[in-house]
Amino acid sequence: MNSPEQAAIPTHVRHAIDQCLDELDSQAFSSRILDHDPSLWPGAQQEIRDRLGWLHVHDSMTPHVEALSAFATQLRADGFRYAVLLGMGGSSLGAEVLNQVVGPAPGYPQLYVLDSTVPSSILSVSERIDPAHTLFIVSSKSGGTLEPNVLLEYFWEQTVTIRKDDAGAQFIAITDAGSSLDELARQRRFRHVFLNPSDIGGRYSVLSLFGLVPGAIMGLDIQLLIDRVLDARSECSAERTAGENPAAWLGAYLSACTRLGHDKLTIITSPKLRSFGLWAEQLIAESTGKGGNGIIPVAEEPLLRADTYSADRAFVYIRLATDECGETDAHAAALKQASQPCAIIDLEDSYALSTEFFRWEYATAAAGALLGINPFDQPDVQKAKDASSAMLQHYQSKGTFPEIRNLPTPHQLLSAANAPDYVAIMAYLNQRLELDAVFQQFRRTISDRRGGIATTLGYGPRYLHSTGQLHKGGPNECILIQIVNSHERDLPVPGTDYSFGVVADAQALGDLQALDSLGRRVTRIVLRSDSAEELSAALENCLSG
């Protein structure tokens, strides 16, 4: 694990970093965290203690390596060409990074991550696979998460028509022992049930079975991934001072910048590492956005002119040595020239991802200790879940959703946006390249017109399990734009009297209600379709009024 390059960090920020490092040393953070000492953070002490298994993931995962490799070899022999991961948040984002950055080895299944209830997103994946040669990975720590459960029923119904009583042979589960998913998987005779250690989960679970099982299925060298973690952990030993610990240093950098008002952590990556930014966004947002405090991660933002960013920015540039880094290297150099705080992290190859996962998990835990935040709970995520459930129940009993109050228009909110505000776009659409391009242009225009303020983009309902916590529990600096459409092609949820479109709408309305009840500045755009043309016109109208 390379130490971040610090040349592009202004003197006043360096002084604040040094103060944070001294605080970590005075707390004996490096030794106490490895001893699973929960008193480093506020909150329920036993709950925190039960969330620290990721610190020793090498020890708990090494015994699984041989069996996972054998399992993946058998899948190839049985003719599986595709794998679809049904999961949300921490159960899916890490696997997606491995898929995008390392990718499947020749002859191994192509992995698709499905973390949406939007019907067009489900259809997009369904149309790319051959169900008869697809393995479905149901991934949920608790087993009670809505999205993977309804997606399981959808693909189960399809598979039963092909394999009858043997449908379970095309499904595996990754979960905790004794969860509802564990019980269901055994009842339906899934091909295999992978039981993850109960003290590893959520956004800290990428290097556990939640990430390694999909990685093995893709043919990745999971032994190498695990060994790289051991290398990273050795640099975070109790014998090292915080300044000698690259992960603790990153935590100090994040905290120092936030204390100085640079709370918009803008993550820049070389092209192949884009998905890592989204994983880090979830980790930081859900871990620190609480009690009106927090670090606001900004991922995949269009590159702006270095001297036009708002004053509340801090930067981390993560570059892959084997990537095409010309544009991002030049941008990092421009940030340095403009005296913007920017830490630079180099990855020597794709498998250095595992050390980077560990670095950011450790740094986030350190930042929580320095900022007085419990990084292992997510108190406001449940608020949106409860509101969504109430919306769904209302629909089932009334056949329609309740009226929502008149909201301000997007133009009204955007025309008053100034730093330290940031604009968060929450899109319940099927993510694809043409929509990404429209959103990127919209984000650039907002920043250009509003003094370089930060913008974020999250696709629903995925963001509910990541930045959704930050939107509700973090600083009230967000201007939130929710975008929904009428679902031209809908799909029934098997075994229910409602559709996936209804589920997605209930989740969007529930989140809207939760945000509004907390006094957040939120608005809504309703589209007829999710075409790029209609989206572009609607966003242009937001800017022009």
C-alpha cells in the first residue's frame, strides 16, 4: 500500500493533518482498532464491536479460497455463461468494481449486477442473458432487503419454467447464518449457500464472501486479492504511528479537510477506476453522514477548470499505473497549481484494488473517530425504508399513491444554489451511457453557472443504500432533484398484486416524503419515458425556468 503523494496539499491543510495524526496517536488508535475497541467511536458499543471483522478478513477468508476456486471451475464445466448478482449497496457495489476493473477471465461467466427495481433496468439485464445458462447470486446479509427478494422471485419464476423442480440449481445465496435468505435457499435447494462471518457486512464487506464469491465466479485470482490485503494490514500495525500508517494518514486527511470546511471530497480516478469512486462514495456517505455532520463524497463529476471549483472542495486522485492517465494527470497537476488540496494515490495494477479497499475502510473508521461519528450504523436509511413500505401499503389498499405536497421547482432551487450547497440528482431510470452523458452535461452546466459547486448523481433505488443516509443525516447543504418516469414497460412482481414499477415508485415517493419531513430542499421531475431526448429537454427546462 503506497503512501499518498502529498505534494499538492497546501500548508494550512498539512498543519491540520498533523493535528489529526497527533490526535490518533494520543488515542492509541492503531492498536485499539485492531483490538476491536468500540470506545473509539460514539454509539452502541456492542454493535460497533460486532462490525469490525473486516479488519481480519485475510484470516477469515483464506480457508475459503480453495473451495471457491473449485466451485467456479464446476460452474464452467456445467456450462454457465452468465451470472446475475441480485443485491444492494455493500452486497453489490464491491463486486461491480471487481467486474469493471479486473473483469471476467476467458471462459468464465459474464457478471451482471442488478441493483434496481426499475422495470427497464430489469428488462435490460434479462435481455442480455440466456436464462438456461445463467447463475443467479442472491446477496443479502440480513435476507430481509426488499430489492434482492423481489428480484429473486422474478428470476425464480422464469427459471422454474425451464428447470421445473430443479430450479434451485441455478441459484446461490450469500448471507449470514440463520437469516431468512439462508432458510429460503435451503428450502428451495439452492446450488450452494455461502455463509459470511456475521461480524462483516454492508459497506465493509467487499473483501469477504460478498465480493470474493462473485470474484471467483468471474475467474479472478482471489488468493492474490486476499494476500494483498495482508500486505495492507501489515502497514496498519499497532507498532506504527499514525503518520507512518498510509490508511490512518488518509483518514487524517479526510478529517482535516472537513474541519477546515473542505467537506466536498471530490474523487477523481483514471478511467478504468471509475466504479471505485462509486464504491468509495457509498462507504464515506453512509459511514459519516449523520447528526448533521459528515464528509460529502463527489464521484464521477465532470472535470472543471482547476481554478473554478468552489472553496469547499478537497480532492483525492486515484490512478492506475497501467491506465490511460493523461487527462487526469494533467488535471491533478492543474489542481496543484491552483493550490487545491489533493492527495494522489497510485495503484500498480488491478489487483491493488484489494489494498485500496482496505485503506479506505480503515481511513473511514479513523475519520469517524476524529469527527466524533459512528461509522458503522446507518440510522436514517430505515426512515426511507419505512416510508416506502407505507407508500406500498397505501397503494395496495387504495389502488393509488397519496398526493404529495406542492414542491418548489428545480429552477427555483438551482437559481439560489451557492456553496457550500451541493446538488444531488436522484434518478429512478435505467442507467445507460446516453443518459449518463446527459446527466454529465447537466452537472457541468450547474457547476459552471453556480460558482463551481459540487454535484452528485445516484440511480435509484441504489442510492438509498448509500448516499441516501447522507442526504438525510448529513449537513443540510443538499439540493435534491428526484427524477422518475411512468414505466412504459412494466413487470409484475410474482406472488403479489403489484408491479416492479409500483415498487420503484413507492421507493421514490417514500424517500421524497422522508426528505421533505426533514426540511431538506427537494424537488421532483416526472418524465413520460426515460429517453435521452426527453431527459435532456427536462433538464434544460430546469436551468432556464
